[in-house]
Amino acid sequence: MSFLVKNLTLLFTIFFLFFNYSITTNAIYNVKNYGAKSNGKSDSSKAFVSAWVAACASTSPATIYVPKGSYLLKSAYFHGETCKSKAITLRIDGTILAPSNYNVIGNDENWIKFERVSGVSIYGGTLDGQGASLWACKTSGNNCPQGTMGLTFSNSSNIEISGLTSKNSQLFHILVDSCDNVKLQGVKVSAPGNSPNTDGIHVQYSSRVTIMNSRIGTGDDCISIGPGTSHLWIQNIACGPGHGISIGSLGWDVEEPGVQNVTVKTVTFTGTKNGLRVKTWARSSNGFVKNILFQHIVMSDVQNPIIIDQNYCPNNENCPHQGSGVKISDIKYQDIRGTSATEVAVKFDCSKKYPCSGISLEDVNLSYKEQPADASCVNAGGRASGFEKPNSCL
Ligand SMILES: *[C@@H]1O[C@H](CO)[C@@H](O)[C@H](O)[C@H]1NC(C)=O
Ligand SMILES: *[C@@H]1O[C@H](CO)[C@@H](O)[C@H](O)[C@H]1NC(C)=O
Ligand SMILES: *[C@@H]1O[C@H](CO)[C@@H](O)[C@H](O)[C@H]1NC(C)=O
């Protein structure tokens, strides 16, 4: 008898130790336990932030869980500077909605923002920015708020975003600003092709960002790359509708960090305005773009498949006609094929002050209406090799 009791006690002790252990090693913070409502109507911002504060104070890895259902968030800022937990996971099975009335958050800079966090992962979930009414306001030419960014990571490191859907943001869908080591994969971004300024993913002042296996269709750039971006890797992306993948606009400021070591590999562009674009303001700047590789790219009915535009100056405003100061060098285009929707499929319009150098075209096969397309070069130097269609102007 006492033998049995002893053994049972031991068993229970082991069980409790194990149970405790699994709780303390990955505590789960369900937003519903903090008052979040899944009816899509009650503002759950406070509940989400409370769950974050609890997870962040945990001394071990923590998971914030968002169950199925719709959650309205007016705004949620997640600060990480005092976090004890070095690994916080957000597992989202539900949909997070922004207020549909653009006056509520249209003048805020950010909707959902992570600032100074490290070791944060987001798995799954849908973010719905409900931007339609703001776009309609903008399109009608009325006086409208600028709109708010969808999901922002700022000043953060060691971030992973996997399987997230972001749709109909008022402004950019995902912003990576001043971050290091960020992985985005299996992300889906969608907004109508005519929705203004709804860039898919914008990266700036950041290093070691990876964007893979994602599908992006918006009314602006699928991916845009701002100043101070280095060691960026983009692979397996379907882009369209939208304005393509763009390095720029760069060179607005005189003092501006450059863009370097960017790889864009295995991307298809479908019906987009641009394919691979580098764009700089026609203004003085000490910025630069160097060591860029575009490889294994398929264009389908793209208006400007390959374009460098250093004379960017919409409405001829804010450019004192002195040429761009941004120095562009060592850009390689390798295995680029498909169809252009306009006659000029390759256009290098570089700065007269600082001509582009080290442009390399290798195995380019672009046609326009089943004819070879044209290429145009201004102030561009480099060389072409392998198959050349259109004939290179370098
Ligand atoms: C990043 O954090 C530093 C302080 O650590 C601050 O000075 C800077 O403004 C922050 N940058 C951004 C983009 O938030
Ligand atoms: C360029 O960036 C990639 C990551 O995108 C990195 O693996 C590689 O080491 C970098 N190359 C240089 C020369 O820094
Ligand atoms: C170039 O593209 C055309 C049309 O797609 C194709 O018929 C042709 O075989 C391609 N040439 C090479 C060398 O890949």
C-alpha cells in the first residue's frame, strides 16, 4: 500500500514538474483572457497591448495567441525596450481589422507597430486595413488624411514573419525601418491595382532582411527599397498588379546612406507598371546604389521591365535641374525574359553628373508584340553578354 502511494506521489511529482516546466518555458497569453472581443466591433487595442506587456515581462519564451474571429484594433504599439522575454511569438488564427472610417486613424503614422523589439515572430493571421474609403477619398481629389501604415517594425532585430496575410492597407502594408535580421516568408499582400500608395513591403535603413516565397499585388510597388538598405535578399516572389520592385526613390536628402548588396532572384512580374526599377530624385545627394543582382526574372506584359530613372521629378517640383547625385554602380541583370507592354523594354536614364557604371546585362530576352523590343541608354556604361534581345545600348 505505502509502496503504491510512494510511487503515485513520485508520478505526480514528475507530472507536476513537467507541467510546470512546459508552462514556464512557453507561457501562452490568449488575448481573449485580456478582454479582446472577436466580434469585429469592440476595440480590442487595450487587450492586445496588455497581453503584450505580460508576454514581454515573462522571463522565458512567450506566445501571444489570437484565436479565430475578427478583432478591431484602433491602434496597437508594442514596445520592447524593457522586455525580459527574448522570444515572443504571436500566433494568429484570426483577422485583425482597422477602423473602416479613415478619420479615426488616417492621421496616425502607424496602425500596428513594433518598436525596439528583438526575437519577435508572427505566424499566420490576416491584417485588414479596410483602406477602401480612404482611397476613394484620395481618388476623388478631396482633402483627405494621408493614411496610416499597416504593420511596422522599427529599430528591431531578429524578427520572423511567416504566413501572414495583409490586405487593403490605407498606406504601405508592411514597413521594415531601422532593423537588422528580419525574415519574411509566405506572406500574402493584396490591394487593388488602383489603390494609391499601398506599397507591399518597404525596407529602409535596415540590414539582412530576407523576403521569400511571397505573393504581392497592390496599387504601388510590390517591394520598395529605401536609403540605408544592405544585404537584402528577395527570392520567389509573384508581383502584380503593382509598380514592381523598386530601389528608390533615393536621393531626396543630401546626406543619405546608400543601398548595397541587394539580390532579387526568381521573381515573376505580371501586368505591372515596372519590373526592376532604380529611381532617384534629380537632386544633389551623396547617396549611392551598388552591388545589385537581378537574376532569373520573368516579365509578363510589363510596361518598363528594366529601368533606371535618375531624373525622377514628379510635376517638375523640388528639383533644381542639377542632376541626381546618387552614384549607381555594379548592377547585374542575369536571365531576364518575357514580354514588355511597351517598345522600350530596357531603359537606363542615368545622371549626367554621375553616369551609371558597371551595368551588366547577361542573357536578356524581352519581346514586344512578338518583335524584339528596344533599349535606350543615357549616361550608362557597362557591358552585355550572352543572349541580347533587345540589342544592348551599353
Ligand atoms: C532607434 O532608437 C534610437 C535610440 O536607441 C533612436 O535615437 C532612433 O530615433 C530610433 N529610430 C527609429 C527609426 O525609431
Ligand atoms: C550580401 O548579402 C547576403 C544576404 O542577403 C549575405 O549572405 C552576403 O554575405 C552579403 N555579401 C557581402 C559581400 O556582404
Ligand atoms: C527568347 O524568347 C523567345 C520568345 O519567348 C523564345 O522563342 C526564344 O527561344 C528565346 N531565346 C532564347 C535564346 O532563350
